Amino acid sequence: MELDAQVDLLVRNAQNNDLPPSAITTIAPVLLAVAGQLGHGEYYVLQTLEQGWVMTTLSYRNQPDSQKNVVYAYPSLKDATESQIANLDPRVMALPVPVVHILFQLLAMKPVDSLIFCETLGQNGQRVEVRRQDLESLVQSQLQETYLSGVTPPADRT
């Protein structure tokens, strides 16, 4: 699914999430810019049977008291199901999620510090980290720019 179509789907479903569609259209440029830097339009995210995303707590070897919570996003079903995390719990499944939706969800997932996008196939592939704090800052800047400039976001992208 193309990135613009992913945003359109978010806009159409905004009211189901108690959001005005204009909120999505206002932050859409940020979501599209970040998603455009990633290698895939869709990633597989490990989820529980209750559809909660599987979060992993990482700690640094040289700083064991410093931890962060991450969610991994895999480029293929094979990579997701062969991951060490998926092998730990048979009740975990991998489901495809559009990349724009993953980024949008990160904004609401306060316990998650980062998304780790596995860009290339295989266990030792390239990974890109998107920190929630950085995404929130970009969104905040977009909101300020939009509303301080007096620009009215498009009412509807459908």
C-alpha cells in the first residue's frame, strides 16, 4: 500500500479512535517523511493473541541500570517468526502493519521508547531506530508551524 493511501486510511479511521481527521492530516507530513526514509511500506510486528504489540526491554552492557523499551518491526514474515523474541512464546504471532500506522501508534505508546525497523532480511541485517521522543518533537514542530502560521489543514483527504 502506498504511503499516501496509508495516511488516507488513518484519516478515514480517525473518528473510530476519537480523533478529528484534521489531526491526522496536520501531522501527515511528519509521518510521511519518516516513513519515506524507511525501506518498506509494511512491516511485520509481533503481537500477542490480544493484539498487544510485543515490547522488549533492552539494557546496555556497560550501563546495566539504563534500559529502554522497544518494539521490533520486521521486513518479512519469515524474519519475524524466526526472531529470538517470537521463539520465546508460542502465543506470539507476526502480523503485517503499514509503516505509517506503526509510526502513528508509536505516538500513543508511552511505555515504548523506540521502534526498531529491521530493514534487510536476516538476523544480522541493517536496523533503523525511530525514537518516540524524536517523533513527538517532529510532530510538535509540525503542529506549531501549522497553527502559528494560520494555515488550515485540509478537512478531508478522502
